[in-house]
Amino acid sequence: MVVTGTEKHRWWKECIVYQVYPSSFLDTNGDGWGDVAGITSKLDYIKDLGADVVWLSPIYKSPQADMGYDVADYKDIDPRYGTLADVDRLIHELHKREMKLIMDLVVNHTSNEHSWFSESRSSLDNPRRNWYIWKKPRYNELGRPEPPNNWAQLFKSENSAWTFDEKTGEYYLSLFTPEQPDLNWENPEVREAVHDVMHFWLRRGVSGYRMDVINVISKVQSFPDAEVVLPDQRWQPGFKHFANGPRMHEFLKEMNREVLSKYDALTVGEMPWVREEDEILKAVGSQAGELNMIFIFDIVDIDTVPGRDRFSIREWNLKDLKSVVHKWQRTMAERDGWNSLFIENHDNPRSVSRYVDDRDAFRERGAKLLALMQATLTGTLYVYQGEELGLRNVPTSWGPEEYKDIESTNFWERHKKLHSDDPEKLAEGWGAICRKARDHSRTPMQWTSAPHAGFTRPDVTPWMRVNDDYEDVNAEKQLGPDDPEKVSVWRFWQRCLAHRKAHRDAFVYGDFELLDADDDKVFAYLKTGSEAEAERWIIALNWTGDNVDWEIPEAVQMQEWLMDTVDGKHDLPTLGVIELEPWQGLLGRCHL
Ligand code: TEU
Ligand code: CA
């Protein structure tokens, strides 16, 4: 299919989305939790950076078993974050600045405190019984009741994904935690209720949704046992039977028809545990009628052993990263799909600590390198709060008591139990927490060098400890006078985003060409636009802490170098060999 100009250009492709993690953004009433009023007060900060859409992680009413990803009322705000009136004000202030809001849609499961679930569990014949997934126990040889199959709980793999409910003597499916019962999407009433919630916010002025684990809404209805892949574990990963399940595409098409097609909305589906191109294109192909784009996990899973849990560690190298980027840049272009660009969010450690080098000498260059890469690739760009400052992981000296995430605490408790007498194993597990816990990106935003980094009042204890480096790494410092000799990470991001917008034909929409897939030190590529006044750009990123001689490919006709992750004036050649400094990244203009 030939994509015409109007079909090609969409606001949701060109916008820059800034993800806010509400609990950690800014506390305005001194209860130690970020709030909606805090977000509203920082819109100019977000706008000045160059973002134009704000995605809020969940602020709905919730007991916070999983930080709001357990919703107790989809049409109300949790009092700790504010009120519906606060959200209306936020939307109003966003629109005043020509910005938009997208909400997190968490509808694979609800909180166990949602009234739908209280009704459902109250009796076998309650009209909402069938809104969740209830099954009779299976009985073992001794006649004891057991869960209906062998699926493991995702956030506590030593437990079953099924939770027994005394009242009616049945199990309910709870893939993530017992506090997050899975909705039964087979029931049309459930789907209608979800559509109703979606209309509610879209009518209120919300411009789209990030859809939480939207690819697990359809389960194989025979609920078969999963293959035993972890023989030392009782419960097994059941992905095969619920990730991109049998009716997922049907449900997404229906949602599109009933709701999304009536608005010009941004939709991004979170889809872990899926890699197959065909499967992904079915959801995000331009004619699919499902979602605008999804979050593909290839980059954030790059250091994870395939098929194993998030805390498993696989060593990776630059070639792996290049091949993933290359694959999806090419695939989406060739198969007329659309993709998101992200390397950080509330479920992952900080990118500067993970993909580059967060030590003082290199942190800024590394963060800029990641900014330059993301700002020049094709797709819709997502920036996670603090990424624009190059915030890093929490120090390894912090003890387990500083980690608040249910996934981390469950993992650590189990690990301690399993390996209490094996110091080496213990250290290994702790090392995984230090590298990969979700808590690293959930620490309070670092606004200033005042106590608690200005996140809350000095006399208040924030819900989570502020990273120790806040006096050195904070927004106030990075927003200081724009000194061309010392460009802060924030200023660099600002330039990158402005540049991306000014040259959207090449960066947002352009063709990607990888230069030298086998070079394991330098990631270099061309981006070329397709319109009348088409442009070509070259990006060269030294992905090492060493000086590297890099030769500009002969076929590339360089004009000039325009951006550099290393401060100061450099006389860089446009022909032949450049000696790249550690973590030096360059952007240059080429002749076509
Ligand atoms: O995350 C889905 C999810 O499973 C992963 O991103 C998760 O962090 C990790 O891979 C598990 O090992 C979404 C939300 O983003 C996350 O914050 C929620 O905890 C989760 O769904 C449940 O709602
Ligand atoms: Ca507050």
C-alpha cells in the first residue's frame, strides 16, 4: 500500500511523550507523595524540554498494592493524588499550552478492592461472578484442593497464579499478585464496562491511552498446564497461554470500533513476552484497526535471559543493541507499521546506569548519547521523568529496606529463603536488585539541591528515599544559564528534541540505514527523509569508554557536524578518520 502524505503524518507519531510517575514527581501538600497539583505546576518545565504529551502512570483510586496498577475505581482519583477537579485543571492547563494528556488504562485486572470484585466474590450466583476468572479446585492424590493449573504468579514465582477464596471455595486467576484479580474478557459485559471507562476519560479531554499489559487480556480457555521449563519450581511460566491469546486481536478491534475510532487518540499497548513480527504487525500495521503502536520489550529485555524472569542476567554487547534497533526500524518501514521509542520507564532501571556508564566522568556524555540516539530514530518518542536529567540508579550501599516495589521485595524475600546458607548466591541476587529493580526509576524527581531534592518539604519524609546524588544531579542546576561550553544533559535533550521536530521528515519518519553492523564499538547510521526537500543525516555513537578511531564511510558525503555529546569546540574532519572520545556521539548533515 502506498502511504499518502495525509495518512503518513499523524500528531501521535510526531509528538514527544513525557511519562510522569505521579507518586514521585512533586509533592505540593506535604504528605510525602507526589500529586496532580504538582504535575500541573511543572507543565512549563515539560513544555520547555520539548515534550507535548504527558502520560500519567495510574492516579485512579487504588490501595496501591502495585503502585496504582491495581485500580479500585476507574472513574475516580486516589485522594493521595487529588481530585477529579485537579485532573480537569491539569487538562485545562495542558490544553492552554497546546499539550495533551494520556492516561494509563489498566484493564487486564482490577484491584481486589474494586466493587466489581467484591460483588464477584460474594457468591456463586452474583451477577458479577463471571466478571472474573473463577475455577473449581483440582484435587491431588491425597484429595487436597489445588489450583486449577500450574501457572506461576508473575510477581511471586514461588506461588500459583490462582488465589483461593474461602467464601465460595473456588480459585480466581491473579496473574500478577492476589491483589490484582484478572478480569474475564470473554464476558461481553466486562468489555462494555471497559469501553465505558474509556469514553469517560476521552470525553473529559484525555487524548489517548497507554494500555497496561493489554496483550494478556485473552487467555486460552481450557487453561492448560504450562510446559515445565523450570524443573526446580512448582509453578511454571504460563505466557504461552495468555500472552497474545486467542481472542486478543478480536478484542482490540472491537475496542477500536466501539471507542477509539470515534476520537483522534494516541494508543500504545504494552506487550511483554511477544517477539514475532507477524503477531506484532497484526496489532500495529497501519490497516490493522487495533493500536497505533506498542511497547516492544527487545531493548529493555536485552540483559535478561530469554524466557526467564526480569532478575536473570544476560551479558549483552553493542552488536545486540544495533541488531534490535535495526530490526524494528526496518520492519516497521517495510511492513507499514508504527513503533514507539523508549529505553526507560517505571518498570526498568535508569538507562544511564544500564546501557552506558553512570560514573561521574561519563554520566553526562552517556546520557547525551542515549538522547541523541532516541531523538534521531523513527517512531514515537517517550521520555521518562528524570531521563532528561540523566538520573542514575540508587547507590549499591542502600539496604533492602529502601526498596518498596512488590516485585523487588517478593524476589528478595524468596531469594533469601532459598539461599540463606550460600553467600555467593545471596550476593548474586542482591546484585540483580542493584542492577535491575524497578525502584531505581521510582525515586523522587530531583528538582533542586534543597533537602529531598525539592520533591517535598524539608520536614516531610518522602514515600521513597531520594537518590543520594541530588545535590549534584538536579533540574535547577541543569536549567542554569545556557553555557555552550558546558551543555547540561537537560539542555542537550532540549536541543535534540527541537532538532527532531524541525527535521521530522528525516528523524520521525525517515529511512534508517545501519552502517557497519559488525563494528562492536561504534553505532553509526544514516537517517534520510523522503519529502521534496529531503535531507540526510549521519549519527555516530562511540559506545565505549575508550578513544576509538572511526572512519567516515567513503560513500557518505558529509557537509558538517552539528551536535556533539562532548562539550567544547572541536574541529572535526568531514572526511577520513575521526578519533572519537569516550562516549562521544555526533550528529552531522550529509549531502544526499
Ligand atoms: O507491567 C507489565 C510487566 O509485566 C512488566 O513490565 C513488568 O514490570 C516486568 O516485566 C515483570 O517482570 C505493567 C506495569 O507497567 C507494571 O508497573 C505493573 O506492575 C504490571 O503491568 C501489572 O499491572
Ligand atoms: Ca502530596
